[in-house]
Amino acid sequence: MKNKKGKSLLGLALLIAAIGLFGYFGYSTMGAIKLGLDLAGGVSITYQAKEANPSAEDMSDTIYKLRLRVENYSSEAEVYQEGVNRINVDIPGVSDANAILQDLGQPGSLVFMDSEGNQILEGRQVTSAKGGIIDQNGVKEYVVQLAFDEEGTKAFADATTNGVGKPIYIIYDGRIISYPMVREPITGGQCRIDGMADLKEAEELAANIRIGSLSLELEELRSNVVGAKLGQEAISTSLKAGAIGFAIVVVFMIAVYLIPGVAASLALCLYVGLILVLLKAFEITLTLPGVAGIVLSIGMAVDANVIIFTRIKEEIGVGKTVKSAIKTGFAKALSAIIDGNVTTLIAAAVLFWRGSGTVKGFASTLALGIVLSMVTALFITKFALNCLYEAGFEDVKFYGVRKDIAARPFLKPRKAFFGVSLLLIVAGFAAMGVNRASTGAILNYGMEFRGGTSTNVTFNEDLSLERISSEVVPVVEQITGEAGTQTQKVAGTNEVIIKTRTLNMEEREALDTALADKFGVDPELITADSISGAISAEMKRDAIVAVTIATICMLIYIWFRFSNITFAASAVLALVHDVLVVLTFYAALKWSISSTFIACMLTIVGYSINATIVIFDRIRENMKLKKYNQTIEDVVNLSITQTFTRSINTSLTTFIMVFVLFVMGVSSIREFALPMMVGIVCGTYSSVFLTGAMWYVFSQKKEKKNTDGV
């Protein structure tokens, strides 16, 4: 017995040492974690088209292709139009503009020519260029894979058919960068260039072809190192809020779940240290949407522990020993934890694959957090709990007991709940209609979506971020009449970039006058240009496609795991309900739709599906144990009752973390936290009051249909 106790104490000591070690490394690497433009700034490069008046189509196409190019540096990079013929590229997490310019290359002209000097096609007809490695009979070859559009495919087919045995010259900015030999006619719209010395050479050639395939020739106009959009205050207050919120969650877990709560708290502390270390190791760029992914994964880590501890209490309640209850509790909780996390992981994988920008950043941190939260909940918590048990905490009083409780009639008022939800959704569409009639847009789109005006102001002194926020921003917002002003400092200068909604000439003049009067700024040192939205139509399309595919994949997974389409249909309907209700608040309260909106909605999707899975898992289990005198309605009521405490406790812990962010955060953080809180409440409401009810209604209709068929 003493030997077991000694081993358990040693195990706890090692776990605490691991927490301290990873905590130290996590804290020490915080300064090295790559932060996005919103948190830390980066390099801002402005290109100008050589053509004086390029078409809107060419500008849009160039921006889209350039965005794909710069995503090699960071998924959080922003590319947007400035004025008529300029394009801004903002790349976070870097401070050497010259290095980026050299690596990015000068976007110039690219043409393919035959051996007689005739142009075959232009770079814009190349749809993709990728460097890679292929295996040819056990020998590695470094190649570049090219694909052409329809027009390019035909031109390349004609040229290669007539040019077998001759080279095709790829000319970038007047310089021959490759001259592969034509071995056979290439008519399928794809070709491969081989003969590279190594992978680096292949990737450089592919990069030159990609950057040269822009619709417009560009020249560098200026490059600056810019500061964070949100400022140091936003980072420091967010960190403090996160620490306070986490501490409250730890106290809550210990107060409610006693010794299991201590084990969970140790696992969560290790989780936090590991997530910081892995963010640095995988070089993931952390932005505000990324923080949302971490908050969601922490919520899911807490959720997994709550599911396990509820099961342990139930097992003790039916008369099992504590040791047996711990073993059985983990075993019974496994399916709900795996299903909930896998569905969210599927969503994260699809969002990373199909998304771009903030969507991809959110998916990266969410996926990392989910995998880590599962490991810590299923292994670290179990290890810590067993160690605490063996160390002497064997009494039932340290774990709590949950006796059988009478099922509550959750399904009885289901029509009322359906009616309330329908009313909220209809109200949302009505609010959107009112908004369209009054403003021309159904929602209050921020600068990231609708564009605006970028005003560059050179002050007489180097203003701190705090002074800009407290003194300059109020002056600007008095002119614009709305919040959401973004400011960035240009490193090494007194210049500040101020981004607002689109200003007319009268408002621009009023702003110039106000800045001159308040700060003594020379009006000659104030320039303003219209800018397009950083979130383009393509990015919006990618986000919608990604969410759609993710939803379908989750539906298929739930259908497969539960062997019942009604479970999948109910889960997806609840997910759609939550999104539409949160949209109602955005429309009715005119909350700004910015890049954080995408992260917020994605978080709600993940949160909603996870909460629903837990209830469905219990329904599935209870259906197998259904007694002859129980109806399906009884089973659903019992299942919701049994998981009710879990639903409330998990939502409460996640809500606490977001609420502290809302209370302590700066205005930009609050804009993100407030809809998140609404989403958490909505997700809890739908999982408790709607999902089980919808499954019951679908099941009854299915049963009736089968009976009528017989």
C-alpha cells in the first residue's frame, strides 16, 4: 500500500514538474509566437499597376492571385485595393520589408515563347504552378507542375504539337528563367517541367511563374513596417482577462467536482503550457480569431472532463466503488468525447482546406487545441485522478454522488420552444429587410467587407498607441459618426494610418481641419485614398463553401456513428438555428460585421455541434437500455435530464472566460466577445430544448410512416 502511495505521489510530482516545465517554456515562447496584423503588425507593401487605368476585373483578378501567393508567408496576410491602381499587401509577424520584397519577388510580366520567338501564351493563362518531388523508378526527381486555363490549354497544345524536340522559353520580366524541351504534344491542359537540381530550385521556379501570372504588371511604390491594429493594450488586457478567466474556471471545477476537479485543473494547466509551446513549434500565426479557436478548445477540454466526472458520480450513485467508478466513468464517456471532438475536428480540417485568411488561422488553432484537449482529458486527467486516488483520496466524499433523478418533461413545451426560435429567426430576417431599406445592406458590414478610406497622417511627434487610441480616435469618430476606427503606426516615423468607413470629400476636409486644429498637423502631410475590403468576394465565397462542406461532412459522420439520419438532421438543424439566431442579434443591434464575425460564427458552429453530440450520445445509450414501459419521449426526457448539469456547467465555464474578456477588453475585443456570449447561450438553449425535441419529432414521423407503409 505504501509502495502504491509512493508511486502515486511521485507521479503527481512529475506531472506538476511537467506543468511547470511546459509553463515556463510556454511563457518564455510567448514573445516568439507569430502574431497577426491585429495583434502585432507586420510589413505593409504597396504595389502600383504599371497600367494607368486598369480595369476593375484585372485589379480583382490580380488581388486574388497575389493573395494566394502571399499566403505562403502567412494565412493571415491581407491584400486589398487602394485607390484606382494600387494594391496593398500586409504580411503579419515580420519586420524586415526588404527581405519580404526580395523573397516575394517583383510581380512582372511572364510569357511562354517558342524557339522562333513567337509568344505562345501569357502568365495570366497559367492557373497553377507547384514545385514538388516525384518518384521515377526509385529515383527522386524535382519538378514543377503547371496547369492552364481553357485558352492557354489550346495555345499550349498547338505549340507543343508543332514543337516536339524543341524548347519552350519561359520569360519572366525579360529574363529566361527556364527552357524545357518538348518531348511530346501536351493537350490536356497540364504539363511537368523536370530537371531541377533540388526542391528549392523547383519551388523558386514555380513561385516566379505564379507571381508572373498576375493579370497586371506591378511595381513597388512603398513598403513600411506597421504596428498592430488592436495595439499593445488589447494584447495585455486579453492576456490578463484570459488568466483571470482561466483561474475562475479552475476554482469552479474544484468547487463543483472536488478531487476530480483538481485532476482536471492540473490537466488544463498542462494544456495551456503545451498549446503555447506548439503554437511556436508549428509557427502558427495567432490572431484574434485564433484566440477564439483556443477559447473553444479550452471549452471542449473542460466539457470532456465534465462528461467524465458526471459519469463517475453516476457510477458511485449506483453503488460502485470509487476506483471502479473512475474506470467505468472514463469508458462510458469515451464515445461522447470522441464523437464531439471528431465532428469539430472535421469542421476544422475542412475550414483549413477550403478557407483562407482568418478562417484558416481559426482552423489551425482549433485543430491543434482539439487534439491537445482530447489527449489531456483522456490521459492526463485520468493519470492525475488515479494518482490522487492512490495517494489517499479514496473516500466517496471527495468525488460526490449522483443518485438517479426523475426525468423532467423537457419535451412537453417543445412547441413553445419551436415557436420562440422561429419568432427570433423571422425577427432577424425582418431586421435585415429594414436594414436593406435604410442603408442598402442587410447587415452592418465593417471595413474588412465594404472597404473604406485610408488616411495617412504625419504628426509632429511620435504618438504612443495609447495616445492615438485615447486622443486621435475620438476626433476621427466624431467626424465619421461610428465606432470601429482602425489605426496603425508606421515604424521609425511619426506617420499613423487611420482606416475608417468611406468618407466623402466634405468629411475628408472636416477630418483634415480637425487634425490640424487639435494636433497642429500640416494639412499637406495628410493623404487619403479609398481602399477595398480586405475580405474579398473570393474569401467570402471560400468561407461559405468551407462551412457548407464541413456541415455536410459532419452530417455524414453523425449519420454513420449513430446509424440514424434523424440524429444527423437534428444536429444540423440546431446548428443552422444557432447561426440564424446570432445573425438576428447582428442585424437587430447593428453589430459590426468584421473579420471577427467569421471567427465568431465558426466558434458557434463548433460549440453547437459538440453540445448536441453529448445529448445524442446519451439518447443512443438509453435507447439500448429502454424498458418495456418506457416511451421514446421518456427516453429523450431522461437523456436531457441526465446531461443537463453537464450542459450548464460546460456553458458556464466557457461563458466565464469570454465574459471576462468582454469586461476587461478594449472595444475591439468586446465586439468579438459579445456575439460569442450570445452564441454560447444560444448553443446551450438549442442543445437542451431543441435538439432532443427535433429528434423526437423526426423519429415519430418516421415511425408513423413505417406503420402506414405496413
